[in-house]
Amino acid sequence: MSLRPPSGLAGRLMTAQGLVIAVGSLTMVAATLLVAPVLFRRHLAQVGVDSPQTRKHAEEAFASSFAISLTIATVAALVTAGLASWFLLRRVAHAVEELAQAADAVAAGDYRVDIPRADFSSELQRLSYAFAHMASRLGDTDAARSRLLSDLAHELRTPLATLEAFIDGIEDGVVADNAASRATMRAQLARLRRLATDVRETAAAQEHALGLVLAPCDAAAIAEAAVAAARPRYQAKAVHLELRRPSVTLPVQADQERLQQVLANLLDNALRHTHRGGHVELAVVGDAHQIRIRVRDDGEGLLPDQLEAVFGRFHRADPARVLTDGGGSGLGLTIARALVADHGGTLTADSDGPGQGVTITVTLPAGPAHDRSTFTL
């Protein structure tokens, strides 16, 4: 059974509008024909016109002039209403058709299609802006995924090449099958596992799909827990870790587990770039409007053009570090910034230059509190 394609929006709306106009015109004519003659005869009787011939002549003149006037008025009303309806429906249908074509282009993967403004009405304008925003978000997500896959493929080459080289070397008898070789291969496997975990976290974080559960928390207590968890790693590298926090509660609306993950990433990053015997400080300050958590180290420092780049995926100031200390996945700061953004905050880096250390600052809006007094150190 074949189905006829539905008629266009303009045709359907024009037909409906025509029916409304026709019914209204017929109703007006019928009501006028029923009421006007009766009222006319009543007025003739009130003014004392009793002659049948005079009454007949007056009624014929009234009927003729009334019919001509009503016909002219009806035709003018129909033409005016029809033209106005045609103009309005054409504008609406044209805007909807352009949005439909844009939707087809987006569905085909063209996220840079020009979205019509459709400013004929506030509703169509809102629809147009919302569609443009959606297309932009879809384009950004698609581009981010493409870059992520490309970056991931690049990052996978090093551990895979190392594993392949060791396996081939052991098989050929060039590399000794001993504890050192197995430790190196296990380290590369651990790096692959860390990459897989961090890539999943990065994709979810940048698409705001981590499902944060925000609740009132004490930012100072979260910072204290993050420092306690990181302290053994710092002691193993002989890097001094110091916590500076106020004695009062610093309330913040946050997902406690995710905020601890942010601070853990920042502390691991600081440890990785601080030399043995160095110093890292985590300080928490706040007021009635915002909470600031700063992680400051006295390590390698950054050039001005690296202050924003460090938050990019797989960024490393020194790529050779991956081979010497295992390095991170290069995604820790990317995940941290996305998580902070989901909390309504910002994550920024500052440095006076190479060898001058780095300060990374988390800024979050302060949460509700019963007592907002003396938010100072």
C-alpha cells in the first residue's frame, strides 16, 4: 500500500485559514440577512411610513444597496484576510523549511551549516538560537572526539612500541628475560591501563556526563583529606607537602569525591614537576562569595605560552619525562578543569617562568552557610 506524502505546512494552514474565513463570512451574511430587514421595517413603522408603495420602494432600495455594500465588504475582507494569511503562513513555513534543511545537514554530519535566524516571531527565534547552540555543541563534541582519538593513538605508540621491542628482544635473545625487563613491561602495561581509565574519564568530564552529586561540603576538610592521601607519595620522593587551611568551615556546594579527585590530580602534577627535596603547598582561603584552593610548587615552572596549554589533553612540558619516571597520562589537568567547570568554578595556572614553580588555583562559588563570618587564614 502506497502512502501519499503529507501536504506542506503552508498548504494545510492556508486551507484551515480559508475555512475559518469562509465560515465567518457566511455567518456574517446570514446574520445580517436575518436581522437587517426586520430592523429596517421596524424603523419605517416608527417614523410613520404607512403607504404600502412607499414601504415597498424603500425596502427594495435598502435591499439593493445593502446587497451591494455587503458584497463589496465581504470580498474586500476575504481578499485582505487571504493576503495577510498567505504572507504570515509563507513566512512561518519558510522559516520552518529552512530549519528542517539545517536539521538534515546536521544529521548528515555538517555541524557548520548556517542556521537561519528565523526572527519572524519570538518562538521561532528561540527555536533557531537553540538549534544553533545544539549544532555548535554537537560540532565541538565531534571535533573533541576526533582529536581525542588522534591524541590517544599517538600516546599508545610509545608503550606499545616498548612492549613490542622487549618481547622481540627476549624472543631473539638480545634482551635478558629477567626481573628488570618484566618490571619495565609491567610499567608500560600500567601506563596503558591508566590511559584507558583517564580517556574514559576525560570523555565523560568534557561532555558533562559524570553525574555530579552536589551537596554542602567543607572545602578545607576536603583539602585536608587530599593532602593526607598524597603525603606517602611525597615522602617517598622526599618532597615536603604543607597544608594551610583556616580553622573555620569553608562551605561549598560540591561532589566531595570528585573535588578530592581534582586536588589529587593537582598534587600529583605538582609532585611530578618538583625535584627531590622541593616544597609543595596547598592553601585554602575563602570569603562569602568564593573559595580558592591553591597548589603551589617550587619546581620546574612554565613559560607564558604554556599556562593554558597545560590543561590540554596529553600535554607535557617535557615529553622525555614519560620515559624516565613513568609520567602521567597527560590527562589529569584536563579532567580536573572539566570537573571544576561542572562545579561552576575555574582552574587556572600561573608561573613566573622556568625554575620558578607553578601555582594552580581552583576557584569555586561559596556555598550556603549558617555562619559566614571570618573566612580568613
